[in-house]
Amino acid sequence: MAEVKFVTSTSARAVIPKMDKTFASLGIPVSVSSDNGPPFNSQDFSNFSKYLGFRHERKTPLNPQANAEAEQFMRVQKKLYQINKLTGSNFKQEVYRFLRAYRATPHCTTNVAPADLTYRGRKFRTRLPIGVIPREHNFDELFQRDLEKKMQMKGYADNKRYVKPSDIQVGDSVLVRKEAINKATPAYEVEPLRVQCRMGTRVIAKRPYGSSITRTTAHFKKVPFRSIEEAHRWSRAQSQAEPVNESPPSTGEEGPPGLEQIDGSMIRTDANESIPADAALPAGLTSPLARDQGPTRSERYRKDTDTYLKEKYPDSQL
């Protein structure tokens, strides 16, 4: 069931008492997932999790999809905050009104209100009249239905994003995606990293000078070199292996030597001047391309003024 707490800062000293109050009301959970933000990556929160005995699961950095349930709920809270700014009402009171409606509304997947699953044996009372007797729920069936719905949403998201399996393995050299600051920012960092560990889509890579970073496989690109020097040598080898397409010198078969044919009617000279093709050739000769292509587009669609008027007004005397 969703809970909302208001804090004055994002420090662990401000967040831990709020979480402790929630655990005192609902009980200590088995695990707590977080986006590894400032309140959750401190030593105080680590000591707090060891004291209460729950497991702290840190999601992969820069991957909000891994914490989608919390992110989607915060999306609703953001919209509620924007409406509050327009109406000028009490934001905390509006949040509490939203929580009452959310907890009493049947979920689209389980068809059961979150409050009915949390507080078993009694009906969650709201302003609406209560006419339904609480009944027992088959939690195994609800969990299976919830899992099937989540897998369906995952398949839809993977298909929409054209997700492909990654072949990154331990020991590979990879480049990590760089955060775009402006349009000139390159897509990846220049220095290659070495993959140290992979768990599902989470990859831990080590930099040459010792530090490690954790990202998903979508943030890495596999490369065949392990240093910048090897990258330069690999790039030179690739450029030498590729065939170079050089245009053959002019033989004079399609026109006079020293002249470059641009289209059917123009020729460019060494002085970067375009002259008619027939003017550059000897008297009595025309360009082969000009003869094959026929009149240009402007000549085909150009009409004399008198001809146009006669065709449009055949009965008038011009």
C-alpha cells in the first residue's frame, strides 16, 4: 500500500524517522528498494537496515525503469502538485484525499482495493456508503495475476524500444555512454572500461585508473580494444583495409580532356566557371549526355505566351 511522507531535506537523518514510523504501523518489510539516492547510500541508512533486519536493494543508477512503481506513483504526485499550484489549495490535505481514494479503489489487475489486502477482515471506510461484506482473497491467485500483468507490460515496453539481448560478458572492453551536456558532447567516453561483473542487465565495469561504475547493459558498447592506443591502431588498420574508391581520370570519351561534365547542358572548367556544353565542344558537335537526356525540365515546361493564351482562350482573337 502506498505511503507518502513529507520531509524537509533529502538527508538520511530526515528520512530514517519517517520510515521508522511507517514500519511501526505496518511492520518491518523483508526488503526495501531504492534508487540509491542521497538518503539511501549513506552509512546511517546502512546501519538502520542492519538494526531492523531488512535487505536494502539498490537499483541500477540512471535506470528509473527498475524502480517503475515508485516513479509512476511520483508522476501522479507531481500532477497533483501542479494542480495545487493552480487552485491554491492545501497540498498536504489534497495528498491525504488522494491516498484515501487510491486505497479504497479496486486495482485494475487484482480487482481488489489495496486497503482490503493490507487490512484483512475489515472494510476500509470512506465517505462512500459501505454495502459489501469483506471476503477472503486467494493471494496466490492475486500474485500470479499481478506477475502476468507485469510481464505483459514488460513485453510491450521491450517491443516498443526494440530491445535486443546483449552479448557483454565478464572481461570485455566496453565504452560507457556519456551524459549529453550540449550538441557537441560525444555519445560515449573515449577511455575503454573492463567488465568486472554482470548480474542480469546490471554491469559493473572498472576504469583504467581503478574506480568502478554500475550501469545497465544499454549504457555500454562493446569494443575490440582495451586502451586509447589500441583504439588508434585498430582505427588505422580498419582505414587501411577499406578499399579507396578513386574516380578514373578523364579519357576524353565523354567530352574534351580537362573538362568535367556536370549535367547534360553544363560543363565546369578549371576556372570554376560553368559554360554551356555545346559551346565548349567544337563546331557541329554536341555533348553525348545532352543528346541522350533531351531538353531540360525548364525547357519541357516552358511555353510561349501566345501559345498559352491561344490554348486557354481558343474563341478569342489575339
